[in-house]
Amino acid sequence: MDVITDFLSAVRVQGVCYGRMQAAAPWGLHAESGLHASFGLISYGQAWLSPADAEPVPLFHGDFFLLAPGRGYVLADDPRTEPRALHDLLLEKKCGEQIRFGGGGALTAILAGRFNFEETRGRPHTDFLPPLILIRSGQPGLLALQKTLDLLASEADRPTPGSELAVRRLADLLLIQALRAHIDAADGERTGWMHALADPQIGAALHAMHRRIDHPWTVASLAAEAGMSRSAFAQRFKEVMSESPLEYLTRWRMYRGSDLLRESDRKLADVAQAVGYDSDGAFHKAFKRVLGIAPGEYRRSVGMN
């Protein structure tokens, strides 16, 4: 299994809300942080995106953005415009409904929405997403994103039987396309999961871990997959990922283990073995350390017998 597939199997989109906005200058929206990832496409005009704790970014016709969960932002015609709360604007609106707001000036049209992810204990799956994915008009991958957004808009505008499921599937596809496009354009980044995947050596080790999660990996064997010395690999991995190779491996094993506990009735010892542990005791200890809950308690909390 490749890393992106493994990641999307673990990250669960619970729902998607999507709509069209027509904003007339002056206008500004402030969105609070939450468990959702916000995305948008500037289909006409221009805007400024100001993520929390980051410099404003100009957006133009055809630009796409996706903000990771936990990041509030301001979207406005000008960084100096006083924004209103997005929550207040959406109070009486339904998902998929067109929204018009702002003054009487230049128009900006935005196809916007958000993914709601299933909440997890401990450090969330979604922290693997880059803080901001920005795909500029004309970049490879944008055409596919636009087509998927058009399909999302169609399903949201005219709900029919099966639309809810179609929207979730399209949301998964949109996320895949955004991640692919971001990896292709990751040359300028120095750190982060996406940059690591694009790195030939660190990426090779990540792919090996995800492909054979039950293998008894050591730093030395992972360094061999990367074609590096043990010390150089450990240092490089920590620089890029902000955690050691075995810390990353343990965390991902616990996430995959939580999937097996939630989706099957396999015995704890079988789950432990499937993610690389010889004993259910060692798995139990690591699971509780990473996710903050014992495996049996976790299984009961998600409804498995």
C-alpha cells in the first residue's frame, strides 16, 4: 500500500459542506479553527487569504487552497478589510446554497467548502496534512481539481438520492488530487510529511514502512531502504519529520491498529501481530501511550464487541 492510500484509509471524512459565494468589495470573512479542513477555488476575481499566524497570501482567478484542520483564517478583498464571522453568515444557510454578501464593489466568486474529519485521540491523523496547500492557476493537477469541484457543486446544488455518498467520495478524490499536486510542487519546502514523500531517500523509507508495517523495522534497516548510513538517515529523518523514524513508525502502527479494532472483531493479539508486535502486552502499552486509551476501551468506545 502506498503512503497516500494508507493515509486516506486512516483519515476518515465524516462529512462535507460546500457552496458558492459571491462577494462584492469591501468584504471579509473570519473562520475559526476546528476539526475541519477548509478549501476553496477562486473562480472569478481575486482575494487575500490570511491563515492564522501567517502572512497574507494573494489569490487570483483559478487558484485553489486547502487549509489543514486546526487553522483559522481570514479571506477578504483586502488584508485591511474588517472581516465578519463566517459562522454568522452561514447560520441560516443550507449546505450547497449560494451566498451573496459584501458591499457594492468589485466581485469575487469562490467555490468553497470544508471537510469534517472523524475525531481521534492523541495526536490526530490530520496533522500529516501540510498547513496550507496552494495550487496556482496553470499548475499541474489544477484541471483535475476543477473538474472534481464542479462535480461537488453539482451534487450540492441539486441533491438527489445518493448525493450524500457521492459528495463524500468526491471529497476523498479532491483530497487525493490536492495532495498529489502539492507533492509535485514540494521542491521549495524544507520540512513536513509532503516534503518527505518527495525526497527520494526519506520517501523510500516511508513507503517501505507503510508497505510492510508488520516488518521488524530498525533504524539501520530503514536506512538501508533509503540508501543512507544509519546516522545520516536518522538525522535527516528527524530534520524533515520533526520526530525519529521509530517514533513515526510507532505512531502510524497505532493508527492502523485502531482501524483494525474499529472495523473487525480480530483478537487483540492478532491486531498486535498485524502491525508488527509480537505480544499484545507490548501493543497495549504503545497504544495507550500514543492514543491515550487502552485498546479494549477504544474498541468498546467505537461500538465493536
